[in-house]
Amino acid sequence: MKQLLKIPFTVLAALVSVSAQAQHFIGVTGGLSIPSGNFTKTDYADSKSGFASGGGNIGVTGTYFLTKHFGINGLVSYQGYGFKGAQDLADGYKEDFEIDSATVLIKGRNYGINVLVGPYYALPVARNFFIDARVLVGITSAHLAGNEVYIEDQSDGTFAQQAASAAAFGLQAGLAARYNLSRHFGIMLHGDYFSSKPNFTVSNTNRANEAGRVLTGYNQPISGINLNLSLVYLF
Amino acid sequence: MKKVHIVLLMSVMTCLLFWTSCKKEEQAVAPPEPGNEFLTTVELVATNANDPADVQTGKWVKLNPDDTSAPDISQAFLNLKKNAVYHVAVSFLDETQTPAEDVTEEIRERQNYHLVCFDIAPGLDLTVHRTDHDTNTPALEVGLEADFTTGDAGSGDLEVTLHHQPNVKNGDCAPGSIDADVNFTININ
């Protein structure tokens, strides 16, 4: 019985001893951004289609601990996505304008710049090893790629959907495994869900006739998963 | 060992940065496809506005658009009464198919970039006014329906052309390409 009573005290003592090692940190982070939902659809006929593919993100993150476990985390990051489905766009315009051929040139890219802050919880599970959780909110400045469409039958018919920008509320939440390599350096492996819903106003140039896919706005969630690796400086 | 870790990590970060920054343009081409439909037949059906029983039909036919033979113009004429107004419907058919395919509806669905033009030979006392409009803003004429107003007696040619004007339609006949170009003889008696 005495032995059984000793166990929780031993565990508690161990946690206290490792939590005492919790330090503030700041570091660089980067990894994969895997979007999902309508933002990744490539259906020409669906105005919700965002034609985005996976990309990457890079940024600076840091946590200031207010207690041994709780802190405030901040993140400033650039998050870029690829483009897919340009062929679907070209085929769609060719069909809609009943032309011999159409060429679509994607201008710019889809990306977002995030400035987020929120609560952070660090759970020490072993010496120098932590499981961290965070919920971040803030501003996402998003950018939507544009395109130019060349109608081969008639060069004067070339038209464009201009790239667009919009700011929106941004959310990012997830877990991380953190290991302190030394007294001042650590590495982290993150998995975060991200989401924002910017309301883009899209302008079009040289749309002489009302035919074919025309996007005048785009207000769909930009969400998905970030898988990141971070190098942090502990202090 | 620690330095190796750090260098490795920084290398991964640098690669990610380049990966996310590059590949800013992507291009895709939808190439031409063989086997488009033919417009073998153009038909004009003219109904006298004051006499619905007075219906005149003209038909221009060339069943093989690829050969150099002359079109069948044996029915390519309209006999109209002088000083009258006729409501005219223009139809385009593909008679290489069985049964013949009426392409007119497809043109009507794509009216925002199609225009039928009427070119009247000098000396023929005829006025043509298109009466149907597309859904562009502002709406532009289409020409699948028109009013023919006749004047004094006489004969002459009426050239009917179907213009394909993808994203360049502006109400004029000049922009775009021509899908069909046929001639009818108009006899005003």
C-alpha cells in the first residue's frame, strides 16, 4: 500500500522537476501546407473552385511562459499554395466560347501572411521533452492568383481575371512535440489546423461579353493542415 | 552533433522557402480538336406581318463544305411582296447528319458571341432590322430573327453571314471570324 501511494508522488515530483526546465523560446518554423475543401476544387463550372494545391509555409514563432505550463505564443508566417487545374480552365473556356483553342496563363500565386497570437500549454513528459498545444487567432492577409485567357480565334478577345487580396480573421490550432537539444536550442514537430475565410473582390479586364466563367468575388474557407519543423532558441 | 542538427534544419528551411517562392506562373493550352460540326444549310422563313398565310422559304445548301463544288442554290431565293414587312427566322442546319441537326438552338444558347449580318446588294429596295437580342450588358442584336421591309419591286442579292465573336462582340459585323457566308436572291414583286 505504501508503495502504491508513493507512485503518484513520484510522478508529480518528476513532472515538477522537468517543468522547472520550461523556458521561453523563439525560433524559425517551416513545413508543408495542405489545403482542403472548395479551395482545392478544380471544377470550371463551380464558382467555389479555388484551384489551389499543396504548398509550404515558413515563419517565426515564439512563446513567453507566464507560468511553468502556460504561455503566450505568437506566429508570423508566410503560407504559399501551388496552383492546379489550369487545364480544366482552358478546356472550359474553349468549350464556353466555342473556339478552336484557349490558353490560360496563371498570374501570381495563392498565399497568405499570418500574424497570430494565442494561449500556449506545455506539458513536460520526459526530461527535455514536451508536448505543447496552442490556439492562435489573428489576421491573415490572403492573396488569390489571377489568370489571363488567350482566345486563339481572336487576339482582341484576350481577357484577364486580376489577382486579388483580402484580410480576414485567421485561426491556427494544433499540437507540437518539442525536444530541447541543449540548454539553448530545441526542435519541434508541429501539426496545426489552419483556417481563414477572406472575402475577395475580383476584378476582370476586357470581358466584352457575358460568357464563360467569370469570378467577381471569392468567399470560401482557406483551411487545411500545416506540418512543420521548427528550430527554437530557448532563454 | 548539435551544429549538424542546426545546419540540417536550416537547410530544410531554406529549401522550403525557395519551394514556396518559385513557380509563379503556370500555363495550360486547350488544343484544337478535329470533327467540329458543319453548317451545311441556311434557311430563311419569311412570314408577311399583314398576311400570315404569305410564308416564303429560302434554302441554301452545300452538303460537303470541304469540296469545291458549287452549293445548291436552287431554293436560295425569297419572293416578297413590295411595300410589306416580313418577320424572318434564320436557321442553320447540319444535314451531314441523319436526322439533320438544327444548330440554331446552339447558336441561340451562345448568342452573346454570335451575330448574323445581312448585306444588301445596291439597288435592292430592302431594309433589314434584327429583332432579337442577347443577354450582354447592354444587350446586343443577334439576327436569328429579323424584320425585312420591302420597298419598290426589283431583284438582288442578300448576303447572310454568321459571325463568331468570342469576347469581341460589340454590335458590329467586323470582329471575329465567319462561320457561314451564303447568298440569297430576293425578288420583290
